Amino acid sequence: MMRSCRKFGTLWYKNRICVPNVDSIRKLILSEAYDTAYSIHPCSTKMYYDLKERFWWYGMKRAVAEYVALCDTCQRVKAEHQRPVGLL
């Protein structure tokens, strides 16, 4: 069930904003949700559920997972907490 707001040209899907298929807009939303001082780099599942309350686009869950997986800071922190690879 799609509805639109004529005043601003916003498309809504189940009380969520439909984000157009524009990479720059989607990356801006992902970076604002992930890199702000208040979010403290959430995992992909938490970030997805937080964004799901307000936004919708096709493939959003995959986009969130890919964005989080490419975070350099999180990859460094994860490497410190994992056991070293080698003989057991």
C-alpha cells in the first residue's frame, strides 16, 4: 500500500519512507545511522531494525550488512577479539 505526500513529493510504504534507487541517498542514510557519535557502530542486525522503522528500499537488509562489513574500524576491533589462527 503506497501513499504519497504531495507537499514534499515523499512516497510512503507502510508508514516508512520509500528511498529512491540513488546510491548517494542510500549511502548518506547508512552513514548517518552508523557513523554518528550516538550510534557507536551497531551490528548489522540492530542497524537494520533501527532503519526499518523509518525507511524502506528493495534490498535494504543486504545493503546494511554490506555497509557494516566494510567498516574498517569494526574489522580492526573484531580482529583483536578473535583467537589467532594456527595449530590448536
